[in-house]
Amino acid sequence: MPPISIHERAFITWLAIFPLVSLVGALLASFTGTWPGLLATALLTAIVVVLAVYLVVPQLTKLYLRVLRRRQKPDAGVRARPQVEPTA
């Protein structure tokens, strides 16, 4: 199986980042609400990048590759008929 394309990797990364930014941002909002914007953003991105790079993106990539492999396998429940060579 060839490696996944740059477009597939970009989508997987976005799929990891968007929910993480939303969730972590909401969780940190009350804690960092009075912080300067740059400092709050630095903390948010530090948490999100670590979670995405080491946890979420690798798991999503494994899941995506598993789905691709299942699509490429012939149906396991259907057996091909044996080829019989004609006799002369």
C-alpha cells in the first residue's frame, strides 16, 4: 500500500486540530480569560500541538489506514470458484 498523500495527511491533521482547539480553548477560557491574548494563545497551542502530534494524529492515521486496507481487500465471505483447465 502506498503512503497516504499530503492531502490526506492535511485533512487528518485538520480533523485532529479543529476539535482540540475548540475543546481545549473552551476548557481554558475561564482560566486564561484575563491573560493577554498572546499568552493565552501560547498555552492553548502548546497543549493542542502536543496532543495532536503525539496522540490524536497518529491514532487517526492508523484508523484511516485500517479503513483503506479493508476497502482494498477482496470480500472474505465470497470464495472465488476454482479455475478448471479444459482437457483436450
